[in-house]
Amino acid sequence: MLKRKINKLIAATLSLSFLFSLPLTANAAVAQIPKDENVYAILGHNGEVNNIYVVNSFESDTEASFTDYGDYNSLRNLSNTNELQVQDGKITSTVPKGRFYYQGDFVSKELPWNIEIGYKLDNKEIKPEDLIGKSGKVEISIDVTKNEKVKDVFFNNYTLQISTSLDGKKFSDIMAEGATIANAGNNKSINFSLLPGDEKTFMIKADVENFELNPIQFNGVLLAMDISLEGTDTMTEDVVKLSDGISKLNDGAEKLKDGSENYYKGLNSLAGNTGKITSSSTAIGSAISDTSKGLAELLKSTAQLNELATAMLKSTDPQTQALAKGYLSQAKALEQISAGLTSLSGQYTQFDAGVGQLAGGINSLNNGYKELNSGISKLSEGTKELSDNTSGMDTKIQDKIDSMVSDFSHKDFKPVSFVSPDNKNIGAVQFAIRTDALKIPEAAATVEEEKAPLTFWQKLLNLFGLYKEEE
């Protein structure tokens, strides 16, 4: 009984050891083989996709097995005679040490870019096959947009290089805005570049005789440019100084706004009281005039008292003389006051008119300063907005520079499979797309009918000049 239990325990232990060892070995073998994908596509002359095929390449340090995924119509081993096993989109085989290639005819006809090619002759649309051999002013438009049916990782990260060549003997006055045009023997090489994430229409215009066109090629590549920007530190230092200056300008504008608001409040209050000032001034003028008139009337009524006081000066009584002198002195003072009031009344009329003008000026100044104060307030708002937008501008500029450099360096980009999301450990993916050429068909060569060989009797007759060929 004990022996039986020990045997069962040993068997169970061996089974578990075997089970745990299997996945570890398989996973390690699969994970060691990196894969590249080269995607080739043939387009019709109008840009529609005719077919796509993919060349998958693997590199291994040792002979190993691999598993790949993809939806293909057919497969072809390009490296050796090993059979490719296919089941539900899963491809398996063995690879030798080094590079191994196999080609698959892709089921899908979708690329990351939608490409439409249009043709015009003398400003009229024309089918590409009807354009062959024609002459006139030709326009070729290449419209590239995002294909929403394909994951956008390629459209957003890959640069599309578009190129063709024009026969210099057939094409003249070539215009291609945004293109690099170079001489290549008798041909003109036309090259456009479409940056990642962009959609654009490219135009080629020219005069042509006997139209023919070489293939239009589209290469989708991940550009990894090592960009070194010198002098950015000095630029950011200058930006910091500019930002500090704008901040100080904003502080000054804020103080100017506060001072202007206080001045306007005082001026507005003063303007609100100008009515009281003018009415009070008018009342004062009227009081002075009335007082002057009343005092003048009073002095007229005291003429007899003046005569009596003058007579009393002759009295021998000292008190009487003192009383008379005191009265006459007061009467003289009243006369001087009356004269002064009369003069003041005349001058105050001018002063009152000046008060009225001053009140009008204050009101006019108040109305005018209202617009000035509003302008100062808007100035303060503008400098504040400018200060807010330029605050930390050096960091924003540096971040933008880093972002732009990152867009072209792609240091952090991790390649993914175009063929299937199940494919991992992708090294590189490239796209090579082209149209067929538009060429004038070559004239059919005249083929002479091959003569039948002569028989023995014909040769014998021919030897004596007696043989004649049948017509």
C-alpha cells in the first residue's frame, strides 16, 4: 500500500514538472525572433488600391520556430523550401539562423492614406488612359487624406514621400508648388513630402507633348532625425527678459488704472456740484449788489446828520465834539465801504461769469476724461492678458521645441504591426506604394512568316535552278 502511494506521488510530481516546463520553453522561443514588415501596394492610375502584398522578415541567431498572424489570400516562402502552416490567420514555420522572408498577398485593400489622383488637359478633366499621347497644358493632382478604416498610428507618425519623374523632352514649364525639383539626366525628378498627421493636395502643372508618365511612387517611412538645436538657451534668456518687462509694464498699467479711477471719481463728484457752485456764486453777487445799493441809499438819508455833526464840532463841550467826530468818522467809513461794495459788485459780475465758464469746463473735462479713463482701463486689461499669456513663456517655448523635435526624432515611438495587432516584437514597418506607368504602346513589329524548310527533292531541284517557290 505504501509503495503504491509513493509511486503515485512520483508520477504526479513528474507530470507537474513536465507541464510547467512546456510554456516557458515555447514562450522564450517565440519572444526571441523580431519581425519587420515591408508593405507593397499597387495603385490604379486614379489612386485606388489594386492589391497589397507584405514581405515579412525575421532574424534569428539560431534555428527556431515562429508564429505570425495575418489575413492573406496566399503565401510564398522566399527563403527556403520549408512549408508555411496556416490555420485561421495563424502562420507557423521554422526559420534558419539569419534572415528569413515570406510574402503574403494581403486580403485587405486599405492603406493608412486615401490617395486620389486626378488629371486635366487644357483645364478639362480627362481619364488617365485617354491622356496618353495627348499634348497641351496638363495638370496632375494628388490628394492625400486620412483613411479612417485603418488605425491612425501610421498616419500620425509616418512621413509620406511622393515622387515621380517627367521626361524633359516631353514636359516643359513645370510647376509643382512645395516640391523639390531636381535634374536626373533628361528627366525632372519631382518630390513632395507629407508630414505625419497632415492632409494635403499636391499639384503638378506643365506643358506636354505626347503625354507619357512614369510611375508615381509613395513611400511611407518613420523618419528618425537627430536634430541638434543650438542657441536656444540664449533665446529663452531673452524671452525671460521680455516676459519680465511685460510683467513690469502690467504693474505700471495697473497703478495707472487705479490712479485714473480715483481722479475720475473726484472729477465726477466736482462736476456733479458745479450747479451748486454757479447758483451760490449768483446768490453772492446778488447779495453784494443789494448791500451796495442799500448802503448808498442809507448814506443819502444821512446828509442832514452830517451837517449837524459838522456844526457840533464847533461846540465848546468836549463830549459833544467827541460825539460829532465819532459820527463823522463812521460816516466816512460807510462812504468808503459803499464805494468798495459798488466796485466789488461790478467786478463780481465778471467773476460770476468766470465761475460759470469754470463749471462748464469742469463738465466738459469730466465728459472727456470718461473716455480716457475707459481707454486706460482697457489698456490695463490688455497688458494683464499679455502678461498672463507671456508668463512662463520660456518654458512653453522650450516645451514646444522639445515637442517638435520629438515629432521628428520618434525616439519614444514603439513600432506596431500593420498586418495584425496579434504580431508583437515589431522591428520596423515600411510602405512602398506605386502606380503603373502611363506609356504609349510600342508599334507592333512586322514579323516575317517563317518559311517551311525545303524537302530533299526541293533542295535537289533548287541545286539545278529548277525549284520555284509557290506564291
